[in-house]
Amino acid sequence: MGTRIWLIVGGLLGVAVGLGKVPYLAGAAFTLAQTSLRIVHTGGLTLVHDAARHGASRRVVLGLSALVGVLVPGVAAWGLVAAARAVRWLRVLLALLVALVGVVSAVYLPAGAAAGTVVLALAVAGMVVAASGPLLMAPLAGIAGLLAAVYLPGFLDPRKLAAAPVEDLHLALLGRPGQPLWLEAVVLAVAALPFLLAARRVMVR
């Protein structure tokens, strides 16, 4: 199977797991995704709070933290897809190196052993190419799809983690709490943008 097929399969499986469509995996997947979101939020907020120590106002800090909360999960998903696509070039490089080592080693071996070494090296190189799809590319794309399925629907439920940046951003912009529908729509569009770019990267050859 080609690179794009494994990315598509992994991404769709991740979305299905995130939406609870895969039995026995939904709970663990949701916990994994929520933990990942909290980790990236914590890292982003740490940077924002460091900026606050240098005199930034509370509203600026709230606005920056809200933007971090909105964008980081999608950017992380985009990075996972980019890493999955990079595996394609890495596997070719590794396969060539393994094959080269086999050929070079065969030069110093007797004729019978040399042939076996070359065959083994070529077999291992083929395994590197074949296994990288299901073992590396698909899981990376799957985690990206899982993040999208768990994170984006959170804007429709104020009890979930993803809805918090909406109120923070409203407070930063207007100076009072609130979660108006228009702001939820804007924030959802901004949050979805890097996920859409990641999906486009999956589909592009």
C-alpha cells in the first residue's frame, strides 16, 4: 500500500476511535487525547505566563492563552501528519543503507556467504519499506485524527476542555465573561484550520 493510503487509513481509524465507534478502545483513546490536550495546554500556558511576568496585562495573557488553547492541538495534529509523511523518505534512506551495508559486507566474504548476506540485506530493506506504513505512518496519522475527533466537538459542549478558550477570549476582547455563538463559530473555524491543513497534507501525493 502506498504512503497516502496508510495515512488515510490511520486518520480515519483515529477519527472512528475518537468518536467512540471502535469498541473497547473509545475510553482509552479519549483519555489519551484529553491527556495530550492538557499537556500541550500546560506547555503553552507556561510560555504565556512567562510573558506575563514581563508586564503583560491580564487581558493580553488571557487572549494569548486562549489562542494557544485553540491552535496548539491542530498544529500538533499537523506536525504528526508531517512526521508521518517524512517517514516515507526516512524508510527509503534506511532501506538503501541496509542494502548498501549488505553489499559492502559481501565483498569481504566468501562467495557462498556473500550471496546469503546480500539476500538477507535486501530482505531486511524490503521489510523496512513495507512495515513503515502500518507501524509508523498509520499510527501517527491515527493520533492526529483522534485529536480532531476529540477536540473539535468540544466546542459544542461547554463542559469539555475545548470550550474554555472561548470564554477566555471573550473576556480578553470585551472585558466581561461570555460565550456568544458568533465567537464560538469564529474560534471553531480557527481551531479547525490546522486540522484541515493536516487533512489536505494527508490527501496530497
